Amino acid sequence: MSEWNLSSAQSAFDRGDGQTWIEDYLQQPEWLNEGLLARVRSYSSSWLAPEQISPDAFFRIAGPGDGFMFPQDLVKWKREVAVIVSSRPSPEDLPPLIAWRELDGILNLADGNHRLDALRELGHNEAWTIVHDGPLRSPEEIRQRAERLAASPPPKQS
């Protein structure tokens, strides 16, 4: 079993080391997410310990197809989800998802989109998630996003 799971995350948060756990996890070859790591290092300060959240609560920023901020190839996406599903993990065996809550309440799923699809396929109706209670953006990016949302709200996701 990987050291990057719910137990290790909860232990880190219990020690007051949640930020370090997140940064270390995001640098692991299997879970590498350099873009999010840069944001975490630049803007993070308010992480909440892992909690269970319904998969339907997230606004996903990565996924198969063109409707995502980070679109992925469908064939590759299905293959990567199938690898996770084939190991039949429990939600506790996987690293918690990582999300941030925008000022308008939207919960953006920043890391764990493949794991979320795998958990759904395995019939789980909640996912352990670490939430940053606030945007992972600069003040200027926050202002620009607010202007875009005022002009055109985000589309509903299925």
C-alpha cells in the first residue's frame, strides 16, 4: 500500500503538517502535479483536514473532452481510470482529492479527477478530500474571475 493515502494525510494534519504533506505528495512521480504545486506554494494557507465529500459537489477542472479547463484525451483518460479501478482500492487506500473553495462557494477539484471517476465506478458515493478554504489565486486573478462569472456563469456539469 502506498504511503500516499488517507491515513498518512490524516496523520500529517494531526501533527499540523498538512501543507508539507500536500507539497510532498504533489511531487511524487505517480501523482505529480507541478501546476497545482506552484499554486499551493504561492497562495495556500488554510487547508482543512480530509473530509468526505459527495462526488457531485465538485466543479471539475480536468476531464475527458473539451468542456474542461484541462481537457484530456478520452482513451488515455479511460485507461488511467481503469488502472485505478483494477486495483479495487477503498477510498482510504488512495490519496485524498485536493480541492479549493472559491469565494462564491464553488468547490473546484484540482487534483484527483481520475481517482474520482474510479471511485464512482467502484460505487463509492463519497470521496476523502482536502479542501483549501479559499481560492488558490492571486488577488488580480480573483478579480478577473469575478468579472468573468458576472458576465457568464460557469456551465452546469453532469
